[in-house]
Amino acid sequence: MKTRISALAALALSASALPAIAAEVERLDHGVIVTPDSGPAEQLRVLVYGDGRFRVSAVPDEGFDLPESLMVTEQPDGDFTLTESGGMVTIATPTATAEVRLADGHVRFLDSAGTVLLDEAGRGAFRPVTIEGEDFVAISQQFNRGTDEGIYGLGQHQNGQMNYNGEDVELAQHNMDIAVPFLVSTRGYGLLWDNESITRFGDPRAPQLVGAGSKDAGLTVTTDGKPGWQAEYYLGDDLAVRQVEPAINYQFIRDQAKWPEAAKAGTIATPESGQNTAGISAQKQKVVWTGTVRPDVTGTHKFRLYSSSYVKVFANGEEVLDRWRQNWNPWFHNFELPMTAGQPVELKIEWEPNQGYIALYGSDPLPEADRHSVWLSSEVGKGIDYYFVAGVGSIDGAIAGYRALTGKAVMLPKWAYGFWQSRQRYDTQDQLLDVLRTYRERRIPIDNIVLDWRYWEDPKWGSHEFDASRFADPDRMVDEVHALDGNIMISVWPKFYPDTEYGKQLDEQGFLYRRPLEAGQKDWVGPGYANTFYNPYTKDARDLYFKQIDESLVSKGFDAWWLDAVEPDWHSNLSIEERKYQMGPTARGPGAAVFNSYPLIHALGFAENLREAQPDKRPFILTRSGFGGIQRASSALWSGDVAARWDDLRDQISAGVNLSMSGIPNWTHDIGGFSVEDRYTQQDPAHQDEWRELNLRWFQFGQWTPLFRSHGEFPFREVYELAQDDRPMYDAMIGALEERYRLMPYIYSVAADTYWRDGSIMRGLAMDFAGDRRVWDIDDQYLFGKAFLVAPVTEFEAREREVYLPAGADWYDWRSGAFHRGGQAITAAAARESIPVFVRAGSIVPTGPAIQHTGEQPGGPVVLHVFTGADGAFNWHEDEGTTRSYEQGKRSEIPLQWDEASGTLTIGARQGEFDGMAAKRAVSVRFHGPGRAVTPDFGENDEYSLVYDGSPLTVRRK
């Protein structure tokens, strides 16, 4: 039903001096369309998607010609009231209200108490954009100008950014960066920006190259008073070239042609790395750029250095950046400089190229109110389209609303939360099996082993065929893994050599991207082969892609699927323009319009087909990139091919936390870092202590992340390889593994909570302690579930670190049992063999028996650890663990409740059941109190021992 409402004289209040409004209002079944009196939007539509959830669409022309959302699966629904008064249309649900100003289409959202949560600033103009003959608009919308709220989410990014208020973030899929256009706020709301093109949060302007012509960056660069950078190129210790250059820009493959001829060094071949590299320099190279940089505007200037290999940046002689990254996978490193208009700063960049990439970008300061706002801008669209989610005062509520829109975070198999061993790569069937056998022989707990890429013959990428000379009997390999109580994941790519049989099948149906082939690009394997990716933007393409995998691999019994390079990344270090062009055309439009959505539609197609092929098995997919809604695709994400450096370890903390706060709960990372500096790969004794400590610290972090997974290039990452001749390290790693498995009842319950209650495993401190402003910007601590506070160590040879214990709770040191009041920073001990972990008072933590894999002793004894000092509750969850029977409610949940005043633990009545459930369980209790510091004891406690048969019990602390 549609009803046209007159909005002329009735909305021109005599008490005001406002002119009469000529806007029109059209009521819909689930919302309203407003044609405002003025402003860039010709029409604006607000739809209700349930209590507290609204969709806002603003278009430059009449009609809402917007693409169907890939992220959102929910349909408009829910009760609301529509009123019109004072020049406003109000659409109200019980927990939140949307108000539309008829004069200009301005929208704001309020909670049930009338507090403004999200408020549009002036709507930006729709800038016409034509791509491959199709008309689009570039769009931008600012909210909450001048805000002081904490802002999180936006996917996974690699610059140590936790709270995004005042930050700039580019949402563009990359090997190590995951674009998810959803954010949450300490005000207790979420915002989902429904656009698939490259999007910017913060400054809507693209950063500019810093150089002679960089006035758009608010900076000028001179050398001896003349425009440009002085560039000095060295071969060995000899200066080969000195010249003035307008900008520092060797960012992409195409830019290498600018390299001065006299400064070129030959290359020598390198061992297989599996990535885009032509070798290393035969001579040591160095480039030094110096320049006098003058700002036009006073304030904090933001710089982004895109680089690989070794680079340092100095400002007025002070080092402000020191980074290394593998050459085939450069990325941005951010730094900021406070600068005064007209006052020069001497910048120096020292770089060892080694066939690498570099470019320096900058931007001048925004006005403070703009800098501190919620501002989203996209390159390509048909209009503005976003969803507001009221969290009813909490970030958890906002995430629940996001999942109501985009899909539940479906459960992964229980074994996924055990330990995974991986390597780049197991070259033969025997190598893989020998590793798993060794784990079992040494009694090192493990659940999953991973077969990475190139198990095929080199010229047959996309054939899904094993190289028989190295994998003589893959069926037997899978069977033996299972006989060893393990699971096996296999890497499958969307990449094809076009002359393979499967490549031809896809190409005949028009399901391969042709432009990478037309560009004549070759990959890095052997002599280099022409290659492309399949185009997943039609169901027929997705179905054929899976059919090929089904007939070749699914039938062999593999347990999980590693979808690698799904950005898509068919050739590293192409420019963004080249990537966008080569991603098209698609059924949804040119590549620029769908740039960020490939990993979502690819994973969804795979998951949906896998569920049909194996209806009784719980699917598991690991994918390198993601997009809004990927949590419904049985998918975990990982942080890509990060480097093995201390600063990269630290960056993973905020990367994982913000991905979790984007509504995607299952995440992992390459323990130890994927790519390794030569000083480690050469196993130089001078650097071995640091290599081991880096891996140990990363391993300790991995123990307390959703998925516990070791992976990387040489040196090998198996526990017994890393800790050779280092017994304390070996014991610490085994101890971390054993503790992880002891905690499995807690971990799996927290994981199940992501499905049943829209919870999160890895939690930003602001999720639980938003009232404590000190936690908002902490980027190296987080919560693991609601009980544990984890503080990884990210500096070499650090043996203590500062830990902030949030106000609003008291805390126990997990290692020593020492009690601390919240709201204070403490210096925590951090011996090489352990990291600081604390437990919130009021927590109930169920732990299990010592096991070697998650399928062992499913009905084994459980110890409930009660950390007294506050009331607490926990839902202890169990299910069969590998099937989809949980979707039919086949599970057990036992509510646990601690009452501080009475000193009573209540083990509630068991709710539900599942096949194979133990009818009775041996349960004992350990009480932890502030008066007595004790280390965790996972053994059964005879003092408080009972048999639980599903009926409620109470245990009173003595």
C-alpha cells in the first residue's frame, strides 16, 4: 500500500519563520519516500528492517535504481509508527527512531530516550562518474560532525589502528587488508554502508603523492629552493645517480620503468617463495630521498608510506618510521607529523630497494570537526544506501543487529578451535603425514593439518589434480590423517591456467575473466604462465566452479577448504586502476563497482554448494578476504601474508579485534608471520634468539585468538622445529597447547555463543567497558570471551609490560592468582615463556581433561573455575561438534550462575540434548578468591566434587 501525504501548509508552522515546504511524503508498507524541497537528493527512502533497524537510500534522480544487496539478506519488516510534524517525518520503532527533515532530506536517529545516536551532516553532491559506458555517481555522507565517540569495525587493517575516530581508512580488498563497510560505536549503534566499490572512512579525499606538484596534499617539497626531492641512488657504497624527482613513486610494476638506467643492478634467482618476485639484487642498492617540506596548513599531517624491503623515515633528523616488508607484498605504513604552516620540515627517506616498491602519500589536516566525524565516501554507486542499527546501548547489540541484516555467524566444527599446523608448503604426501605422525608420537595436541598450494603439476593450476610423483595416493593420505585423529584442510584457488580442462570448461561458458589474459600477464611459477580467475558473479559460474572441485577433491574426504587469494589477487603489484579494469565486466557491472565483493560471493557460492554436497557435515572455509555477511558462509578469515616482524605482530591485535567488531567472529593469523627476513631464513646464529622469541610471543598470542594456527615460509613452523635445542621454549609451546585444550569447554561455549546469542570471541575492551574512556584507544589488549583479558608481548626481550585493567571490574592474574582492583595500570611480569593474562572477577570458566585432540573424551570430567568477587554467569554449551544438527536445536546448554552474596554456585538444569551426549558428567569446582593467590589447577577437586545428571545442583563455597 502507498499513501501520498500532502506536506505543504500543514508543515509550515506559523510559530516559525520557515517558508512553506513543498516536499512530498509517500507512505510505504515498510517505510516512507520523501521528495525533499531542496538538497542534492531528488528522493530519499527510509525502510524499517525490524526494531531499531533502518535502511536509508538517497538518489540523485527519481526512482531507486539500486543494486540488490549482496550483504543484506533480511527483508523490510516490523511494526512502526509514522508521524509528521514541525517539518519532520518520524518513523518510530520501540527502541529507535528515524527523523527525516522535509526541507532537505536530512536524517538522524535517536534512541528510545530521545538521545541522538547518528546524525547526518550536510549531504554531499552526487558526482557523475562514467565507467565503461555506464553512468554512476561517486557518493559521500558525513555523520556526527565533531564527535568524541569511539568507532570500531571496518574489517581488518594493518596499521595498529584500534579506535578509528580521527583516523583515515581505505576499504579496498588486499592480501592483508579486509574491507567490511560496517562500523560500531561506543554510543551503541552500528552503521552498514552498502556499497561494493572502494570506500574511504575519514578523509574523503584520496591521499596525494608528496612532491613538487602535491599542493592537493597541502605540502610543497623543494631541494635547494627548487621544486622536488633530491634522490641519490647507490650501488654498493658508490653513488650511481643523483637527480631531482617530483615525487617518490615506484608503487606498482608499471612504475619500475622510471628507474635510472645507471642505478640498475642485475638480479639473481631466489628460492621458490610462491609469490611475485623476479629475484634479488646482485648488488646492494640504496636510495636516499631528501626534501624540505612546507605545509600550507597548521595541524597534524597524515602520511602513508607504501613500501617493501627496508625503509626508514626521518623528520628533522629524528626517526619516525622503520619498517620491513616482503617485496612481492608491499603495503602502507602510516605516520603523522605535527606541522606549522610555512615552517619547513626536513624529510629523509632511506630505502634498500632489492627489486621492491615505494611511494609516499600525504594529506593536509581536515578541520577538527570533520576529522572527528563518521564519514564514508565511495568511488562508484547509484546512490547512497546504508543501514542504521540500534544496539540498545551496547556494541554487542549493534553486532546482533548487523547479523540480523546480513546473516547468522554459523557454527564451525569443534575441531577448528584446536591447533592447526601448516607450512608453505608440504611438498609431498609423506612430508605432510610425517609431521602429523610426529605430533602424535611426541604427544603434542593437534587437530588439523593443512595442505597448501602447488600440490598439482606446475603447468596445471586449476586442474585440481595431484602431482602423482609427489602425491601418489591422496585418498590414502586423507584416510591416514583421519586414522591419526586429525583433520585435513586443502588450498583451492579461484585461479586457472586457461589451457587446463577445467579452465576451458569455464571459459566456454564465459566464466573466466579475459582481461588478465589479454594483458599478457604471467605469474611467478617456473617460467611464468598465463593465468586468470573465474568470474563468480553468476550462479551458473559458482555452481560450475564447485562442481569441478566436487568431482576432484570433495569426494576424497577433505575436511576443510582454504580459499586463497580471493581479493582477487591474480598478479601482485598491479595498480588499482588495472585491478579494477581486469575485474570486469561482471553481471553486476564493471570491476570498479564490485571491487570489494568478490570474496563474499565466492565464499557464499562455495558454502552453499558444499552444504548441498555434504548435507550432514558442518562446512569449514578459511578465506583470505571477506566482506559484510561472510560470517554466514561458514567462513573464518585470516590476516594474509604478513611479515615476521615485531611491529607486524602488534598490528595483528587491532586487526583481529576490529574484524571481530565488524561482526565476523572467527579469525586467525600466521603465527610467526608468513614472510621472513633473510637474517632469519639464513638461520644466522646472531639472530636466532630473536627469531625464536618472536615465534614464541606470536604463538602465545595465537593461543588466545579464535583459531590457533601456525603457518609461514621457511624456517619450518612445527613446534619441534622452532624449539630445537631450546627446551624452555619447547615446554612453553607445549604448555600453551595443553592449556588451550584444557580450556576447550570455555572456548567452544564462547564460539557457540556467536551463533546462539550473536556474541563475539575476540572482544575489544570498549565492548565491555565503554564507560571507561581509557580503554577506547588501547590497541594491544583485548578480551577473549568475556572472562579473559589478554595482553600480548610485542617487543623483543621485554620481560614486563604495562597492562591497563579496566574500571567496572576487578581482576585476577591468570598465572599467579594475584587479585587487582580495576581502573588502574599495572606493570605485569612477562617472562619469555608466558604473557600477561587476567580473569575478570565474577567469571565462571569451565575446563576439561588433558586431551590430544578435540574429539577425545567428549564426556570427560569438567572443572568449573569460579573467580569470586562479583556475581557472574556463563552458559556451558556442548553439541555433537561436526554435523549441522545444531541447526535443529540438537545441543546441550547448562546455565551456570555465581551469587557473590550467598557464596553459591548454581549449576542449572540441562537444556536440550544431542546424539552421543553423556547423560552424567563428573564435575568439580575450584573457587578463586582475592585473599589467596593460586595458579590455575585443571585437576579434579575432591573438595567440591559431584556427578551432574542434568538436574540442577548448588555448590556453596566453604
